[in-house]
Amino acid sequence: MPLPLPEFLLCCLGAVSLGVAKTGFPGMAIINVLILAELMGAKASVGIILPMLIICDFIVYPLFRKYASWRAVWPMLPVSAIGLLLGYWLLGAMSDETARRVIGAIMLIMLALQWLHHRGKELLKKLPDNRLYQGFSLIFVGSSTMLANAAGPVYSIYALTRGFSKETYLGIQARFFLLLNLIKVPFLQNLDLINGESLRLNALLLPALLLGIFGGKALIQRVPQQWFERLLYLFSLAAGLRL
């Protein structure tokens, strides 16, 4: 059934926020997660958000294609796949209310990691660069992206401990999450979280998503980054606690 206009406009706001998140303000993706989880249910929101992320990934990937290469991504995939399978099993076993709480908890963890990444880089650089730590990080990336489409801060800390340059970080990130999101599609289809109804909503939200992607560059030039980040930390905390 079609959404009432107020709910549809809220979904459009979420789609714009996701687009903006992909072009300069990563924390804004949290707005999309909260709106869709509130309106559509926590588990259903995971399937609705994924195709929008894939569209963003295909637009963003060419911008960073010249950085790094696919050869750097392939070794990360097998361990991440363990996390994807774990997240898939949990998502299928959980009730919607439990999924809501898990997504909220993941949001709070990601918020803490994002804050740590910005404020404690020297501390993070002292984390061990060994296979055990790397493996744990990649499993967490896989499980959190399957359960909540949220793994950016974990990857950021993983990349920091590996000593990636900014260009290498962006190049690997663009490839890695494009690949992970494509792999997730059949799993969420099997759980009936991606279906004809969810895809119709994705089609309706596409203009808002594109507006966010291409409008994000203009926004980042007008809004002071420090002021914006403080607001996003507060909103992310409130959203995570609410879920």
C-alpha cells in the first residue's frame, strides 16, 4: 500500500540524508536508519536501505577508482564473509523488536568508534597490527553491515591501524563496501527483506537520494565541519538510545 504523504516525506528526508552522507558527512546516514526503522520496522529497514547504498556506491566508486586496487580488497573478503554469515543468521533469528535494539546498540557502538577515531588517533595507532586484531575487525565489519548497514567507523579504525594513506583508505573503502553490499543482496532477498514492495519504495525515493548525493558537495562547502559533527554526535546518541 502507498505510504501516507507525511511518512513518505520523512522517507525522502532519510534518502537525502543518506546521499549527503556519501559525499562528505558520513554521520548523516544515521538519520536514514532511524526514520526507516521507525516507519517500516527495524528488519524491513535493513532491506530498504541496502539498494540505496548500492546506488550510492556505484556513483561514488568512480570518484576513487584511481586510488588503491582490487588486489588490496580480496584478502579482506574471506574473513568479512564470516561476519556476513553471522549477521545473516542473527537477522533471521531475531524478532523485529530485538533487531530494533540490536541496530540501536550498533549505532551507539559506531558513534563511540567514530568519536574515538576523530579524537584518539594517536591511541588507535598503538593498537596491534596483527592478524588476530585484523580478523576480529573484519568479522565485526561483516556482521554490523549485515545487521544494520553500518560499519564505516570499524573500517576507519581498521584502516588507521594498517597505516593506510588517505587515498588508499578511500580507494579500498569504495571497492570493499560496494562488494560487501552486492554480496548481501541474495541473503536479504532470502529473508524477504528485499522484495517487490521494498524495491518500489526505493524507486520512489531515488530522486531524493540523488538530490542528497549531488547536493552534499554544496552543503559541505557551506556548513562548518566542526559545528556539524557536534550536532551529528548528539543526534546519533539520541537515535541510538531511542532504538
